[in-house]
Amino acid sequence: MVRRLLATALTVRSLLVTPEWEARLKEEDILGGRASTTLLVGGKELLETIVGFHLHQGIMAVAHLPPDSNIEAMIHGAQAPRLFVALDALVNAENVGVVVRSCAAFGVHGIIVGESSSSPYLRRAVRNSMGAVFTLPIHHASDLARELRVLRTGHLFSVIAADPSGAHPIGSCDFTSDTVIVVGNEGGGISERVLAEATMRAAIPMSGESDSLNVGNACAVFLYEVLRQRGAL
């Protein structure tokens, strides 16, 4: 993940590494022209003491957050048909990271983070995204329901809510036009206020006693269906 971070244009403030990683960084010239990045070196035992556990990989980085993406810029920066994913009250950082990783894998053009969701830039989210968060436009919404309404009415996006109780199986949904897929809270799902802005509530057909999937898995299934319909698979 640190390698992926250093491959971006983001400002990296400092690195904390073991002597072994210091040698690799210099040998491979990984830091390149990052003269403003402070390189701090310490033994593995010291680094484990700092981070509080014994599985430290020998390298950490601190970077400045990129500017928040603007919705209009996300729309105009993507080629139609556009595809966004919105997070409504997704609070588990690991789940947020998995969703971000799926978004990068399936060609999502941008992620809209609702006001009560965890940030994709939290350490655990970054780790579970495998650094994919560095490459995706991220917009933090102050009012997710209102912004979905603008996308639906002002920009003619289909707003598809991933809802296990939805009446429409995902195979019957039309994902071929501009679309935003909304995923919700791990326990309570999508809030009623956000659901009210959906053009359709869609569910993944399941067999047996199962009634839902982990939100990260569900998001991946939805995104696969989008690419299948758009002929990208």
C-alpha cells in the first residue's frame, strides 16, 4: 500500500521504516523526487512498540488527504454511462475498504460517502482497499439524500438501492444508463430518508435460509451485474 501511495501525486509527509526497508527504498529509488518526504528509521522492535502489535511490516507512511472531489467534477470527468457508489451509514472501516476495493476493480467512477459513514481514508479502510482509495474520486456528502435527489432529478441518474427486501432482483434492473448504487448500514440497511430517493430497490436472489450478504460482497455482486449488462465482461 505504501508503494501504491508513493506512485500517486499525493503529498507524503513522512515514512517510518526499518533499516532493511531504508536500504530497499534507496536501492530501488522508490522515493524518487520526493525531497520533502521525511524518512525516519527505527529497528523492528521499536516500530512494533510504536504501533502496538508484533505484525508490523516494517514500513508506514503519513500522507495529506487529497481535496474532496466535487460531484459536478465527478460527473463531467467520467465517460457515460457513469457509475457511482454511495455509502449510507456504513460505519465499519474494514467494510468501507472492501467496498472501495470492489469499486476500483469494477470501474466505478466515484464514491459518495454519506454524512454518517466512516471515511475511506481511515487506516483500516485504506488497508482493506489495498490502496485502491488512492486512485478513486471520493466525495464526502453533507446530506446524502439531498445529493442523490440532485443526481436523480438534475442529472437523470438511476438511483438503485441495494436492499435485501427489495421487490426487484438485480437481473431485472437496467444498469445501462448513468447509475448510482447505494449500499447501507451493516445492521439497519439503508435509511428510509435515503431509500425515498431511490428509483428502484433491488435485491440479490438467494437460496436456502440466507437473506443477505456482507455489504462488501453484496456491492461486488451489484457491480458485476452492472459490467455484465454494459458488455464490459
